[in-house]
Amino acid sequence: MDNFKLRHICVFSIKKFMKSRKNIVFIGMMGSGKTSIGRLISKKLKLDFFDVDNYIENKLNLRIAKIFKEKGEKFFREFEEKSTLEILKKSNIVISLGGGAFLNNKVRDEILINHISFWLKWETDTIIKRIKNSQKRPLASKLSKEQLMNLIKKRSNIYAKAMYTLNCDDLSKNEIINEILKKYETKKTNN
Ligand code: S3P
């Protein structure tokens, strides 16, 4: 075999190998179950799990609500971008994003180009019921119901760019998990 052919085969194999090391990324509104579903999926696939909010809290040794209160949202968003891109550099892991992270252009482009993303989509009312009085979520607690509805509507157009959308309202937790695993396996074997 000549050198050219050999080099071609090597490049092809490396690209294929790199492609198969994509991460699974969960996106969606606060209260959509990104963390609990992400953790369950990581267990099923025996992959490491990273929750970005949790990662930020550990790095700063502060709860999210406190970060918003003491350092402000701008600081949080910059730290969130940096932390999310840092985690995305790892391979073959499962990641749950904070609800606002996918709105960031750099984070979104990286996810759309290099990873497998799932939007956990719920009816607006379901989300509002879950988050309205959450003390853990500074953004949700300061907005009225109408403002939250607008936020969900605006964000949904962006979440919809994810590779897969799961309409979760009509599914049990087990069905959500199975649906994700099915889509993930199909995606992996087709690459
Ligand atoms: C936010 C969602 C939160 C957290 C922060 C801001 C948002 O994460 O990052 O409170 O802008 O939607 P969860 O989606 O995990 O609650």
C-alpha cells in the first residue's frame, strides 16, 4: 500500500474515532429534569456525569442563588460559559446544562457541531408549576407567571435547535430514558 493511501486511511480512522467520543448534552428550561434524567442516562451507559450548575457551585463554593445575589447575573453567565466549555472538552460523558447556557452562542455552536443534544421539552404550564416558587432558582422566583411564559416561549425557539427534541409530557420517566437511549444508539451506529 502506498503512503498516500495509508495516510488517508489513518486520517479517516482518527476522524471516526474522534466522532465517536461525543458527549451527550441535556438542555431545556429549569425544572425540565436535566439533572435527574442525565444522571440516570449516565448510569445506564456507564459514563461519567457532569451537572454544570453543580460544577460552578463547587468551583466557587457558593450556591447558584448566592452567586446571583452577591456577584450578579453577568458574572454568573461569564462563569457559566467558561465552565460549560471546559466540561465540553471532555469526551464520552453525560452533561446537564443550566437552563440559560444553550442561549450562549459559543456554547451552542460547540454543542451543535460536536455533541449529541437532547431538549427535554415540557408544556409551559408544567414547567411553571415546577419552578415558580423555587428558592434555588433566582431567575424563576423574581419573574411573574406572564414573564416566565414569555421567557419559555423565547427560549423554546433556541432549544429547538438541539439535535433531538423529546416531548416529555406524555411519557413516563422510563419511556423518556428508553427514547433517549434508542436515539443515542442509532446516532452512534450511524456515525
Ligand atoms: C438558569 C437555570 C438554572 C441555573 C440558573 C439560571 C436559567 O439551572 O443555571 O439559576 O437561566 O434558566 P437549572 O436549569 O438546572 O435549574
